[in-house]
Amino acid sequence: VYWGDDPYTLSMFYFGTPFSGFIENGGHFIKGGSQELSNYLASYIEKNGGSILLGKRVEKIIIKKGMATGVTFRDNFSKSLESITISYDNVIANCAIPTVPQMLDEP
């Protein structure tokens, strides 16, 4: 259950690598829970001029000259609101990799 995969179909390599690390070094955890890590990352982003938007569903990643320059998103809680497009210097796709090409106009 540690990996959440079927142990009969999971590659021994993918099972063995983290398991051997656990056996050799023991388990580790973040004091205060994983939310502390999220809080720290959020504060770091905001201290450096970034912003964090929650409850948004990206519909499109804007590409200019081969670079991701922004996103078009919709509020996930109020779906009746219009889509919003914003531009940024850096765009992070925090989703499954196969989802990203569907949001691009070009490869």
C-alpha cells in the first residue's frame, strides 16, 4: 500500500529503490506534517513576488516563441464565471504530464 500500485504488476526496480532507501536510512517526516512544507513553499513564492491561486482549473497554457508565458483558467468553485488569462515569467504545470499537451496550441 506504500506505493498505491498492484504489487503483482509493479516493477521490482520501482519497488526496490525506495524500499532499500527506507531499510538503509529509516523513515523521515516533516515536523508539523506535510502542510508545513506547503506553507513554506507558498511563503517563499510570495516573498519573491509570486502569487498562488487555489481552486482554479487551467484550460490553456499560452505559448509565445516556444515559451510558456501564461495560462487561461476558470474558477473551479464558480464555474459560471468567465475564463481569465494571465501572463507570467514562469509557468509550472502541476498536473499529470499527459494532460499538458491538451492545453497547448503547439507542441
